[in-house]
Amino acid sequence: MLKSIISTLGIFCCLVSIGNAQELNAKVKVLSTAIANADKSIFTTMEKAITDFLNTRKWTDDEYTVNEKIDINILINLTGKTNDDVYNATINIQASRPVFNTGYMSPLVSYLDKDVVFRYSQFTPLQFDDSRVGGSEAMSANLTAILAYYSYLILGLDYDSFSPDGGTLYFNKARNIVNNAPEQGKSIPGWKAVDGTKNRYWLIDQILNPRFIEVRNVWYTFHRKGLDNMYNNPQQANREILSTIALLSKVNRENPSSILIQFLFNAKSDEYAKAVSLLPREERAQYTAPLGQMDIPNLAKYQQLNK
């Protein structure tokens, strides 16, 4: 795989090869404070089951070394439970990848999914089959479908950051999960276009939609030509990062309020602000203005750079 080739050129230090090693290094935390009168051991078991599901499953055909594994932090906040072991929850997902010749981990994903509902029975194994996502046990399958969806999404973003369109295979796997999503009446949200404009359906739809192809080009430029080149040529690397702002702005004008643009800025707003801060103050406004227009939740962050 490309990442392994890059590693041999020195992008990652002190590599320890492990044949056929899994791709994800996930840490999972389950919060259950909203669930009253429940056996807390259930949530400890749930936490371990989800961690094992993510870390022991082989998600790709490539071989990963320890230092190539993608760091993921998942916080599952259980907000309610019914008598038949169906939970409502939110899932906060953070993922990052290392930057060449540094100890810095660059965020790939920083996202909160609020449309989470699933059935979980203690000690029942978590199972997932790419070819059979739905089925009669839809509510039980929804947990692993969501976990697999975000695993493939993160893998796709990681591969895209190393190679132009390198993550297409994994984005298509995520879309396959959407197309075959667990369904039980109208009680399983987040998978359909009609569920809203900012959910799992629309996120993967926009990633693979030709209207948003420039976002994927930006993603590659930002990481490989920008961040990964900071050690060798920091000024040119910063120019590459700044050059992506105009490209994103064009996509945003043509596709206002898209989930994909905000999804990107959820992870990258701090890095964009840092790149602008390296410029002389009089040159910053040309970048902070479009950033603020695209990324309204972080408008104050960009405005501060002009003071």
C-alpha cells in the first residue's frame, strides 16, 4: 500500500512491522449516567465489545505497522433505554493521522452523530457482514453498521490524505452500508435522505458526489503537499494549505450549507487558523473572510486573527 511505501522513506519513525496487523487503534468510552437503575457491568461489557470489534476486525487487505494504525477516540453517551434493551445515544468520533517527521497528529475527523439508536444485549457478540447489513434483527445490527460506517469513512479519509482519490474503495464500502442500512419501520434514524440534510446518508453522498470532488483534492493537498511538507519547506507547505481556502469557498458557494464542508472544518479549523496566523497581519483578511463565511461556528476564531 502507498502508506507502507511512504513509511520506508522515513515518514514514520521507529516502525515495528506486524504482519497482517489491524488498521485501527480505537479507544472507546461509554457514558451511562443518564441510565438509571441499571447494572453498570453491562456498560463495561459494551465498551469492551465495541473496542474489540473495531480493533480486532480486519478492515482492509493491506498490512499495517504499529505506527501506521489510525488513532480513534469514540465517546458513546447513552441518553435513554427501553425495557427491550434499546438505547438512544450520541457518538462523538475523533480520529487523527501522523504528520511526516513530527510528533504531531493531524485530526481527520471530529464529529458528533446524534442519530444513534440500537439494541444491545450483554455478552451477545457484535457481528457485521458487509454483504448483509440489515435483516430481521435490524435494531441490533444498527450498532455495528454505524461503527463499520465510520470505520470505512475514516479509512477513506486517511487514504485520501496520502493519495489522490485513494480512499474511494472505503467510501464505497460506507455507501454500501447506507444503501443496505438496518431498517425497522421509521425508528432507525440517520440513514435516509428524508431524515434531514445532515446525517450519515448525506455525508457519504457528498463525499462521492462529483459536485464535491474539489473537497477531496483539497484534502490531499492539505495533508501531503501541506502538512507533510512542513518539515522540509514550511513556507511552501503553508502556501499549499492556504491555497485550498479559495477552492473550498467555490464549492461552498455552489453548495451552501453542505454537511461535508462543515464536517471538514470540524476537524481542520484550528489548522487553518494556524496557517493564517503565520502570515503578516495585513495579509490575513483575504483568508479569514472566506473561512468565516464557510465555517460560521468558528467565525470568532478567524476574526481574532485580524486583531
